[in-house]
Amino acid sequence: MEDVIIIGAGIFGLSIARKLQKTGRDVQVFEASHVGAGASATPLGVLSPHAPDNWNEKKEAQFQALRSLPAHLDALEQETGLSAGYRRCGRLLPLTTENQRAIWTRRIKDARENWQGEASLEIVEPPADWLSPDMARFGAVRCGLSARINARAYLNALAASVGGERIHTGKTLERLEPQTAIFTDGSKVTAKDIIVASGTDAFRHLPDGANGEPAGRGEKGQAALFRLAQSDSENRPIVFFDGTYVVPRGDNIVALGATSERHFEDAHTTDALLDAKIDKARALCPALEGAEEIERWAALRPRAADRRLLVTPHPTLEGITIATGGFKTGLAMAHMLEV
Ligand SMILES: Cc1cc2nc3c(=O)[nH]c(=O)nc-3n(C[C@H](O)[C@H](O)[C@H](O)COP(=O)(O)OP(=O)(O)OC[C@H]3O[C@@H](n4cnc5c(N)ncnc54)[C@H](O)[C@@H]3O)c2cc1C
């Protein structure tokens, strides 16, 4: 019998694998396809806090995750020699009405209290070559707590830390029995602990909630990468407006997205909805003029019914834990998961 097996080599599976290894557990990871085959390879890599007003437990957890992430990534880089491309670049939110400006002026006070001096929130006149003045008629909010990460580099560093020989690719979990994983190739692995971190797929192992709804579902998201014709994106802030992100990634690469689709035919194809997102991003950011598209990408965000992280022992199967529900903030939260 194995000690611990983990299903899924996304950000959740690899983060949990590394954490358990550090406590002396012997961990093996089983992945249907390859490292980062799911949502975790998102080109966006935005790490941003919730609005600082109406503070609650969920906002505090997210804040603590953002606060602790740099030290976690430093340790990972020192161990593996691999950078996750983290940078606290800040985020601009254009203000389009007087009323929005008034709301955010109040939130600046909340940020002072709830962010405990970790970062500032302020209203600024944004640079006209990065955030269109037409969009920011009442200025812009600059959130100093927001950061970016290169999700694929983060996955690579985690995989290096866990050890390639412990990550078994091409192994698709079919079903579970107590302390047993049964794969589609007919093989069975037993373990003292099995952690199912297979993203959206993980929800199917849980019973429906009391209201008959599934424990969670996949919400499709599409995003794209562009290379800027000119202008250095290295030191620029993220821009966010009405569900559209422009994320500077360094080396003149910018990520744009993302759609949020409850209903879709194919989880992995991109279409006109992404084109519409790109148009919105172009209206936000003048530096995208003449930029060249270099990648289109789509995946399913694992969204729990109550939108929270879902880390729970299986209700009936001994030795099984389900860890999913990263939804839109999985990259920021993964290092905090406790199983
Ligand atoms: C368009 C888009 C943009 C996003 N942007 C951001 C962002 O900017 N910031 C942020 O924090 N979050 C973002 N997210 C959300 C984030 O990507 C997720 O919360 C996070 O990646 C979930 O990680 P996971 O490990 O649970 O799932 P996944 O990354 O999906 O990993 C699950 C893994 O399990 C494997 N698997 C599936 N089924 C099986 C099976 N039966 N057997 C074995 N293996 C299996 C898959 O191949 C995959 O590798 C975004 C998501 C999308 C789609």
C-alpha cells in the first residue's frame, strides 16, 4: 500500500504533494494527461484581493494568501532554482462614474484598516498610453496588493520540487473505493490517503447537495496571449474592467481574458466570445494597438456550488479527500491548502 497518492497534477495537486512531502509523507501523483493540462496553465496569472470593504472570513483568507505567497515562492525558487515569474505589479481599475469614485474613496479607508499596511489603495491619474483616458474618465483605482504570476512556470517549479519520478502521467482515475483508486487502464492503487485534486473532474466523486445541485461544476474560461508591437510591459500594472483583464507578463507579452461561460459545447476550444473579450481589452489598453496574437487558450475553472474552496473528506469513502474549488483564485490560494 502506498502512503499518499494524489490525483491531478494541477496547481492544487502539486501544491498539496509538495506540502505533504515536507512533512515526511511519501507521495505519488497520478495525472490523466500532463502537468498543467487543466485550468492551472492559465495565461492570465492574476493575484488580486477582494474589495477591502465588508471584510469577512473569505476576504481575510484571500488576503493572508496574497501576503504569504512571496515568501512561499522565494522558498520554492531557492529549492528548485526556478522562478514562478511573480511580481507585485499592482492593478488599475478605471472609474467611469462619479459614484464609483466616491465608493472607492471610501474603500481606501477600509484598505488602510483591513490590509494592515501591506499595500496601498489609491486613486490615480493613469498613464494614457496604458489605460485609455476614455475608459478612465474619473481616474483609476490603483491596488498595490495585486500581483501577477506565470502559472506555467509556477507549475514547473512545483513539479521539480515534487520530483518527476513521482509524477505518473497518462493515468486517468475512473472511480474510487475506500483507500483505492481505480484507473481507466484497469490498474488499481491502494494508499493510506488519496487526495483527489483533479479540478472540475473532482466534483463527480461527491454526492449532490441537499438541494439536489451538484457539489460543483466547470465554468469555461477563454484567454489569449499577445506580443506588443512596442512599449515595455515589464513595469506596467494589470488593468481590470468589467470582467476583462489586461495582464502584462514581461518580455512585451500581455495576457487578455477571460470569458466566464456556464453553458458551452466544448471546454477546450476558443471562439467569438474570446474575440469579443479581446476587443474589450483593446478598448481599455492603447498599447495593444498592432499587438500580435500568439496563443488562444480555454479550460474549465472548478467552481464549487457555494464558490468556496472545497477541501473535504469524502462523506462515505474512507481515506479519500477531495480538494478542488479554486474557481477564479486557485493560483493565489493553492499554497494555503490544508488536507
Ligand atoms: C481562463 C481562466 C483564467 C484563470 N485565471 C486565473 C487567474 O488569473 N488567477 C487565478 O488565481 N486563477 C485563475 N484561474 C483559475 C485557476 O486556473 C484554477 O482555480 C486552478 O488552476 C485550479 O487548479 P486545480 O489544480 O484544482 O485544477 P486543474 O488545473 O484543472 O488541474 C486538474 C488536473 O487533474 C487532471 N485530471 C482531471 N481529471 C483527471 C482524472 N480523472 N484522472 C487523473 N487526472 C485528472 C487534469 O488533467 C489536470 O491536470 C483561471 C482559470 C481559467 C479557466
